[in-house]
Amino acid sequence: GTIVETVSPDPGRAALTGDLRDLNVFDTPSLRGLKHTAPYFHDNSANNLEEVIDHYNNHFQFRISLQERDDLIAFLEIL
């Protein structure tokens, strides 16, 4: 067999399966019951939904107002 060494800061499913086809592949969970699943992100780096939305606002120009943020959080919490 062939051995392939790969370095990744976050290998995704490949860390579990050992399959290179799973490198940087993630299982995306349902939004149902989201308010009960903190911390958020695959690396648990966001402690609450406010931090999730702030992350997108700061890194991906996902620009929403504070009222829109609060409305989005209220919606996500009822799922």
C-alpha cells in the first residue's frame, strides 16, 4: 500500500475515518434544537449564537443590524 502524510489544521471527518476523501469534510447538523447545542462551530469556538453571528459579521461581511441579529437569534431559538 501507499502511505500519504497530510497536514491540516482541521482535517474534518478524515480524523475519524482515516480516508483522504474525507479530508476537510464535515457533517453539518440540523438546526432543530439549536439553542441546546452550544458551544457552536466544529471547534466549539463560539459560546453562544451572538458570537456566531458576530463571527460572520466580522469575517464574511454578513452585515446585519443589531435588531436583525436579535430577530435571527429569536428565530433560531424556536427551531
